Amino acid sequence: MKKIRLMYLIAFIQGIYIYIMRVMLQPFVLSISNSMPFVGFIDGLTNSVIPSLVQLPGGWIADRIGRKKPMIFGSILIILGFNMYTLAVLTKSTFFIISGAIFIGLGTIGLPARDSFVAESVGKSKRVMAFNMLAFFMVVPGVASSMFGGKIADKFGYGTIFMMNIFLEAVCLIIFIFYVKESLLKSEYKIILIKNMKSVLKNVFKIPRHLAIFYFILAIDAFFWGVGYRIIFGLLRDKYALSHTQIGILGSVFTASWAVFQIPIGKYMMQRSCKLSLIVSEIVGCVGLLGIILFKDFYLLLISQIFLGLMPAFWIPATRTLISNSVVQNKRAEALGRFVFFNGLTGFLGPIVGGFLYQVYGLSLPLIINIIGGFLLAFAIIFFIHETKDKALSTQLLLSKIEK
């Protein structure tokens, strides 16, 4: 239990700055570039394409040298990224924004190791709740830090935010180095050979049948939700000239909704279905975006954030649980890395497309495309995803549908 509690502590500390960055990074990039397509490019670089390129080999490495070292290396890269953002504040240079986005994207190399660490720290029957608790501890500080970050940006500027983030991640690095104990037994380590790594990269598209359609649906999902949802704070900042504090308040409502419902949703998933959680996630997210299209009043925008906050509460633990339970232990981090790889390839394009659509046609079109995609994906999950009683992906129903 001590292992998993340390992950919860790290998640809490990282959650402080993650949810500040979620609401402040896009306005920061917009303040220097004055371009929504560039905002979308930076979002895609940080959250999609770079993670997709590093997490698959990162997961493969974590299955061979253990979970701890990749998490340490990822933490160091994140600190370097925030230093680049600090230089961007001082120089007003987009070069340092791009550099910071690359480093922070590279820092996600430790995430497959972290997710595997969590899965290995509890029994199989408790993994759903473990991933829900991880999400809960990460999102709870965001309830206050999102608004707090907005006030800091209004009063002291972006540089203060990035310096605070460097300190917080440095604390996480210390915990990784001195307190986290390895979860993968040394007897399970494998020798790292470059030729084996090349083989993994060549076979990246050779996906087990029971994961193939699941990965495909999640990859399409990443594109559609990138078009609108992923760049929503940049869109609202540019469209309505909201202050940093107002953006922060929207972010706080989003994270409060997520935090309040995360544990009840986790208990529901343990008793019921991860598949249904994915369907509900798509629907509530679409309702939230529809509210932003229909209502311009700030207080009604807050209500939309409640629905948007429910979306990741249903989605993130369900996807991680289904993948973790569908592979053997020494393939788990690689499977999670492959999941991010496919999401990243398609998710990179979404925010860029959304930024161009906004620049030409305004706020509504990227959100409408996002909503249409969300409903189509909900139907795809209903008909093409099937889980077993132990919350793993089933091959039997999948194969029968393909044969038909």
C-alpha cells in the first residue's frame, strides 16, 4: 500500500501545476504568437505527437529496466520544459515555446511506467479503483490551483507560474529518487538490445486482435476531441477576451466536477461496466460543448464546465483499466505506450485543424465537428467494444462482428 500512496502523493503535487497549465498555457502561447493555429500546434506537440513518439519505446524500456528509472528521467525533462517556458516569457520568442513543448512532451516517457507501477501495486480486482484514486488525487488540487494560477497570471505574469511549476516537479523528482521502490521484479527484467527495439518499432502496427478496434476507436476519438475540447480555453480567451482569473474559474469548475464524481464513478465501474463509462463520457462531453455554443453568458459557461469535467472522470480510468487487464504484466507498459502512440498521431492534427477552423469560421464550427464526432464514437463503442466480466477486452464478440 505504501507504493500506491506515494503515487497518489506525486499525482497530487503534479496536479497542482497540471491544472494551472491546462488553463494558462493556451492564453500564454496566444499572448506571444497571436495565432490560434499555433496554439493548436503547441497543444498537439505537447499532448499528442511527442508523447506518441516516446511512450511506446518508453513502455518497452520500462518492461525491461523497471518502472522507476523512466519516471525519474521523465521528471527531469519536465523541469527542463518549464525552464524553456520561462525563457519564452523573458524573450517573447516562439522558439522557446516550441522547445518547452518538446521537453514536456518528452517528459511523458515515464507515464507508461507510472500506469504499470499503479497496476502492479494492487490486485487485479482493485485496479479500477486504483486508477480512479490516481485521477482523483491528481484532479483535486486543480479545483483551487486553476483559479489560483489565473490570479497569479493577472497579478505577477506567466513567469511566476513557471518558476512555481519547476519547484513542484523538483519535489516529485526527489520522491521518485529517494522514496519510490521498484515494482517490477529483477527476475522479470529483460536485456535491452537495439535490434529488439527496432523490431518493436517495426511491429508497432501489429496489434493483438482484441486490442485493434479499441485502439482504432480511441485514435479517432483523439482527433475529434482535439478539434474543439482540447483548445477550449484558448478559444474562449480569444473569442470573449476573458481575464486569466475568469479562465481559471472555468478551469476550477471543470476540475471540481471531475474530483467530486471521480470516486463514485470508480465504484460504479467496479460493480458495472468500463464500456458504459466510455459511452457516458462521450455523451456528457458533447452536452458540455453544446452548452458553450448555445450560451455566451459567463455563468452559463460555468455550467458547461461541469459536464466537461465528468468526461475524463469516466474516460481515463476506464481506458487504462481495459488495456491493463487485457495484457500480461511484462507487456503492460508497452501496450499502454502503443495506446498513446496511436492517440498521438491523430490527436496532433485535431487542435491544429480546430485552430484554423476557428480563425476562418469562428467558435461554433470546431465545436460542432467535435460534437458530431463524439456521438458517432459513442455508437462505435456500443457496437464494436466488448468487455469480459473481469473488465478486459474480449476477442470472441469482436471476431464474430468482423466475420459478419
